[in-house]
Amino acid sequence: MEVHVILLALIQGFTEFLPISSSAHLILPSVLLGWRDQGMAFDVAVHLGSLLAVLYYFRKEVVTLTRAWSRSVRGKGHNAESRLAWSIVLATVPACVIGALFGGIIADYLRSGWVIAAATVVFGLLLWFADKMAQLYKDEYQTGWRGALLLGCAQALALIPGTSRSGITLTAGLMLGMTRAAAARFSFLMSIPIIFLAGSHQASGLIGSGLTMPWSAIGLGVVVSFASALTCIHLFLALLNRIGVMPFVLYRLGLGAVLFWVMAGQL
């Protein structure tokens, strides 16, 4: 059981912030090894670990942005940080709206291996195209409200399993002319409210459910996902400008091919 928990938490932690689709990876243990789903409590735990990791890594930026946003709310003026904070708030809205309106439909009709495999390949190719055409001249402070809304709509697309929230927001950032590092940083920052809201929604479903909580698995999941997500964020930002996105595109194409092969074998 511990090996099961550690592997799933590692997968979640590493793939949450890489542009390679966490859902595409989480389907493999269940399909290939026959592992059962750990349940909603474990899902909340690993997302909590990922959230804590991004909060810790960007703790200085989060404090600065929160203070600037608070000052702007109190009518004490805007600066670059407050505008970035409002951009992140705006970018969170589309996923919340689409999730509230169509979350049930997506869960019922799009959470299949075929959809995940197709999205892994298609959005991987879109990432390659965006990087190839990118002008790479903006930083995250030059997003603007239109750019923030576009990035938010891209994040909403990640509700389709296999898309990759990190991948599609990085793609959108590149299309907007952002540098790779700036697009990645904005993607990480905008993940904070959406992971928090999604986790809170899941946690609310557990309250009063009467389910017995597997506290040892939950604790282990939080710790492992935190450590793996923190490592992933650090390495990704350090290497992105050096290696570009092509290794991730090729990886997605290979993963998609494996998923198609697995799904075809089940026919």
C-alpha cells in the first residue's frame, strides 16, 4: 500500500506542474497494474501537497502580490504587482464558471482513456506550434486584462482530461508573446487559486460523508507530493530556457502513442 501511495503522489507532484498531463499519467497505474483509485480523500491530499509546494516556492511573490492587491482594493492605487494580482484573479474566473456549468458533463463523458490519449497528443502539438511561432518578449507583468482572460480560458480547457493545465497555459502564454520563463511563472501563480478552489470543493464533499479517513495514506501523500512538486517547479524553471519545450512535446507524443496502444489492447 505504501508503494502504491508513494508512486501516485510522486506522479501527481511531478506532473501537476510539467506540461505533460497528470491525468494521462494517473490512468496508467490503474490500467496497466490494476490499481484501484485511492479515493477523494487521497486526491485532496496530493493536491494539498502540490499547493503547499507552489506557495512555498513563490512565497515572496505571493506576499508581495497579496499586499499590492489588498492596497488596490482599499483604493490606495495600483502598481505592477497589483495589476498582476488582478490578472491572476481574472484568469481564475473562466475555469470556475466552466467547471460549475459543465463539470458534471465533463466527468461523465470525457474522462476516458481515448479522450486522454487524444488530448495528450493534440495539445502537445499545439504547444510545439506555439513555441515555434513565439516572439518571446513579454514578462508576466505585461499580461493585461485581455491576456489574463485568454490565459484563464486556456486554463478552463484543462478541464478536458489529458490537456495539462500547465501545458495549455504555457501554450497560451507563448501565443501572447511571453517568454517561456514568464509564461511558466504566470502559470504557476495562477495555479494557486484554482488548486485551492478545486481542493476546497473536493474537501467539502468529504465533510459529513461518514467515510473513514486513511490518515496514514493522506499524510504520506501530502509529504511526497509536496517534495516532488517543489523539485519539479525548481528544475522546470531552471531548465526551461535552456532545453525549451520540445522534450515535453516529444514525451507527450510518445505517451499518447502508449495510451492509444493500451486502449486498443482493451478492445
